[in-house]
Amino acid sequence: MINDIQQQLRHFFPGQNFPEQEIEEGLEKGEIFTEKLKILPFLQTALFDEKVLEVELDGKPRIYFSRLQDDLPDHTEDEEENEILSDEDEYSPGDYLTKMSHIVTLPLEPGLGNLHLRYSRFIVLRMFTNTYAIEMGTTFEDLTRVGDLPVLRLSFPTLAKISRNAREFRAKVPEVMDFTVLIKMGKKLKTITTAPLDISIKGMSFSMSQDEQKLFLPDAIHSLQLYLNDELVAGLDGTVKKLSKVRKKGGIEYICEVEFDLITPILAAVIETTVASVQRAHLKDLAEKSDVSGVKLIA
């Protein structure tokens, strides 16, 4: 069994060393998963919390992005009565995952990844929680559709491992939270008002339109004002570190990541308090989603 797991790990994570003792310890500590039932809660969390997934193909360094998608069944109609059949077979969001047969994702961004994915043997989906990343090994099955939406069908992961310290802690900003950021673009350009996606003590990411994203350049410095419940909590500079785009059901989300310039200990403390507030709001949001879905989601 250990040899089989070792071979799978080497396929999905080439270049990493997996001694037998390390695998045994990982299985014992619950940091390596080979049972679908233990992987299921992570996929349910990714779906209900609409988490961005990093996608790695055949161990190559280029990272693509996607989101998990529900796989709604086709409605069957009774030809004689022209009614949708039986309430007892009514589908609840995320039900398909509990069958543990496959998963469905939105097309990758950048779009070239969709071509590479079709010819990749080993695919890793990486999801970030509050304290670690969960990396799940899967394979490509088919290009298909859910209704009118083009999607990718992948095998249900049979292997996953926890990777700690994969990146600094980031608190996801729930949509229900009244948190905005104003970005000053210079005297000749208007100030951009947008919603943060996540925040850490080191920086934050926020979304914008395609035209607005074109105004940002790597390593450019912008003045930021952070507002919670219409109150200014911090004004500081942020350096653009990364520009990316991720597919959503309704189109493309354009994202900018900035690193904060925390020039005083007081400013650092304010950001730390803000991160804690966002984290509490996210935990509350997850709890509400868990109540609605009946699924225990992972923070």
C-alpha cells in the first residue's frame, strides 16, 4: 500500500521526495489522504465557498486558476403531463459530489491551460484554508457542459495531501461584509472603488474591471484607503505584486494583489485587527452556509 501511495505522490508531485517513513507519518497525522470520503469535505468547501483553485499540470511551474462548479442534472419531463418529474428526486446544490465519481470545474484561466489540461496525465488542484493548502490529485476526463456553461470534467481525487506554510495567512472577505478599498490612480485618473477579495497582514487582493486592471503595472505603488462599514480604518501604500484573472460563472474576474507598506507599528496593528475582523466575518459566513447546505465546511 505504501509503495502505491509513494508512486502516486511522485506522479502528482514530481521533484519532491517521499520516503516511506514520511508517508506513514502523513497517513497517521491525517496529512495524506487516500480515501475519497476524507477528501469530500474539502471539495464541498471549495464549491460552497466559491474558492479560487490553483491548477498545476504535470508538475510544471505554470499555475492556472479555476473554481469548482455544480453539476446540475438534466430535467426529465413527463411527456403526457408535461411536468418535471418527482419531488423526491429533487437535486440539492453539491449533491453530485457525494457520489464521489467526478468533479466539475470552470475552464482554466489563462485560457491556454485548457489545451494543456486535455493532454496532461496528472493534475493537482490546490485549495487554501486558513492555515494550510490542500493539494488534490486528479485526471482529465472530458470537456462537457452544465446547461449552457462549458465546463471541465475531472476524476474525483483519490489522493490529497496537506501542505503547510504554502503562503501567508489570508482571510477571505465575505460578500456580505461592508468592506471597500479606494485606490488613487494619480491626478489625471479617477479613483477606483472596489471590493477586497482577501487580506493578510502583508497585503490584499481586490477585483476590478478589465479596463481598470490595464491601469495597474507590476511594482507600481498606489495609495489605498480601506473602509469598513463606511468608516476609514487605514490609509497606506500598496505595491502591485501580481495581476491575474479567474473564471466565474458569469464571466471573468480580474484580480490585483498588492503588498502593504506598513511604515509604523501602529499601522501594522490596525491591519492585524482588520484581518481578525474579516476572519470572524468569514467564519460566520461559513457557518451560515453550512446550516443552509447541511454540509460542514472547512475554514
